[in-house]
Amino acid sequence: MSDSSQSPTSPTSPTSPTRSLAARAAALDAADQLADRRKLFALDDDTVYLDGNSLGALPRHVPERLQDVISRQWGELRIRSWDESGWWTAPERIGDRIAPLVGAGPGQIVVGDSTSVNVFKALVAAVRLLDPTDPARDEILVDATTFPTDGYIARSAARMTGKPLVPVDPADLPGALGPRTAVVLMNHADFRTGRLHDLAGITAAVHEAGGLAVWDLCHSAGALPVGLDAHGVDLALGCTYKFLNGGPGSPAFLYVAERHQDRFDSPLPGWTSHVDPFAMDQDFAAADGAIRGRVGTPDILSMLALEAALDVWEGVTVEAVRAKSLALTDFFLECVSAYAPPGRVRSLTPAAHAERGSQVALRCAEAPAVMETLIARGIVGDLRRPDVLRFGFTPLYVGFADAERAARTLGEVLNAVPAETATSAHAPG
Ligand SMILES: Cc1ncc(COP(=O)(O)O)c(C=O)c1O
């Protein structure tokens, strides 16, 4: 078929949306300062991996580093590695590697345990920081739309400390703050919609009300600048297996602002947060600094896989990552508008950059079937039941051509999967 015989909407026509968006993607990729990072990751060209907001991809050099940890450090040096291979100090050393990515000075972050466990430590410790100063300040406010684990643990922490728990929609938070506000636990970016909450403004409002702000950074650490120190956050935590690429179940991190460290009273004071662990003292005396957030023996294999994974950040700023993330998500949304049949998907992710994390969430009545087909066709996002398609954008390894291909395939899949009802409840917008 010759060019002259093509209709204006043929995919190969010079004026077709496919061709112009594909050409734009190629130009954007060619100008992308971070494009060279992709080769650091174990990814194949057949797959567009848009699930780094769930499990980050494997940096290629990690298996070899972990092989050394297993064969030499563990296999040959054995117990000597606690000192000679730096195992003992890994939680605070790796915390200091994460610190610049979330805007924290050194000595305020330790790595260890799961995010869930760190939510517990942070919430109870925050209540204990306030209790002696103002017992009437009793409410624990929790993001009502939170990832469930934070809500479950907040409920348990409230029961244990005898405080009322108040679930609050983030949009209603300003009106819920007052003289009873003790601690507020918020997600920086919402796991379902990708909405970014105003960490600076909310932290300031919580402080104004006299409370303490605890932030869950699972969906922002490694995706965008957080500014923990600059915004005066009290305590924070986050996982390392999403945008920090630490591997499945890699240990979480806990931030304890320097000004709170002397009075940080962990509800899980294990022997490794003791000032002199090998004294084997029956009485607990807390170590100085963020080390107070440690509990038991660090999970060295996972921790050192994370430490190796952080090498991909050498020479990269989180500001550059953020700029690319916004450009990628803008471009993906534009491609979805061009390719998706009208009325079949609606973006839940805010259009305003200040309110957007590093994922795009699309509401779609046929989401389960659509995501299954997308994955079978090499576009790996995920599903949040019942009807949300999530696409995570990790700027270190996702490019603009990936975004265009993902949106184009989504359009094809939507055309192939019949709409659930003739008049979809999910209008475009
Ligand atoms: C916002 C948020 N908090 C917590 C978690 C999970 O916590 P954990 O690492 O303990 O499984 C997730 C997991 O995706 C999450 O998105």
C-alpha cells in the first residue's frame, strides 16, 4: 500500500496521532539526560515495566554484589563480617545513603524492619514525645484513604496508648486539626490515585495546631524531592522496594528528626538500639541518635542488596528524576487521551503537577480484563480492585517511547475488550 492510498488516520500516515506521538517520544528520549540509566537495570525491550511503584526493577550489578556478600563475607569471613564487612553499622550507613534522596541531613535515618513495623514505632514514639508535655492533646489523626497497613497499625497504636483514633480524609485535614491534635499520620502520595499531598503545608498546619507530623513516604522516596529537614517533618518512614529498587521485601527506613532524637522512646527497644549492645545489660539504655530506631539483628542479605541498588543514584539528583517523572506522566496522559476510545477510562491522578506523584491511575469499568490483557501484551502495570489501572513511572528506567507504547496498547486493548455497559459510568475527564 502506497503512502498516497492511506487515510489521514492510518497509523503510518504523516499526520496520524500514532506517528506524531511516536516521533515526539523519540525526540523526548533523545533529549533525556537520564536515558543512559536504563542500561543499569535488568530489563528486556519486549516489556514496558510500569510497576516500579510496586516493585522496582533489579539493578544489573546487584546479583554480583550479593554473590560476594554470600560467598565471601558470609561463606569465608563468617562472623568476622559483622565488623570487617560493616554489617553491624549497615542500618545507619544505608540510612545516610537514603537521606539526601528525601532531603535529610546525616544521622537521622536508620534502615530496618518493614514499613508497617516502622509505622508502629513512629506513631507510638510520637505519642510518647507529646504525652508528658500535654496529656489533653490526645487525638491520633490518620489519613482515611491510607494504604491499609498504616490504618490497621494506627488503630492498634491508638488502643495501646489509650488515645482516640480519628480517620480524616486528607482534603478535610485542616478543619480537623485543633487543640486535641497529638499526632497526624499521612501518606505523601496516595497509593491508589497517585495524588501527592502537600507535605510542607500539612506539616506546618499540624505544628501550628501543636501536634507532630508523621509521613509515609513509600510512594515518594526516590520519586520526587521530599524535603524532610526543610519542612520540619517530625518522623517519617517508607519502603525501599519501590522507587529505591531495593528488592522484594527490602527493609524500610525510619527518619527521626535530630531535635526529637534525645526523647525518641521506641516502643520496640531491642538490643541493637541499646547504647552498649554487647554489655548484655538487663536494663535498657537507648543509644544516641536515630540508632534508637533499630530493633533486632539486621537482615543483612536484603539490606546489602539495597545498599548495592542505591549505586544507581550516583550522579543523579532527585530533582532531575522529578522533572522527568512529570514530563513522562504528562506525556502518557496525553497519549491516553489520543488513543483510548472516549468514555472508557478516566484519570484519577491530578493534572496539577503539585498534586501528582509518579504514577497514573485510570478508572476503567473493565479494569481486571484490561490489565490482564495488557500484561499479556508486555505492558506491566497493576490493578487495584475493583476498577483502577495503575501505571508507575520510574524515570531511571522508563522512557517516553515506553509511555507512548503503553498508551497505544491500552487503546488497542480497550477497543478489543467490550465495554461493560453501553453508557459507561466513567466519563472522560
Ligand atoms: C503507602 C504504603 N505504606 C505501606 C506499605 C506496605 O508496608 P510494608 O512494607 O510493611 O509491607 C505500602 C506497600 O505498598 C504502601 O504503599
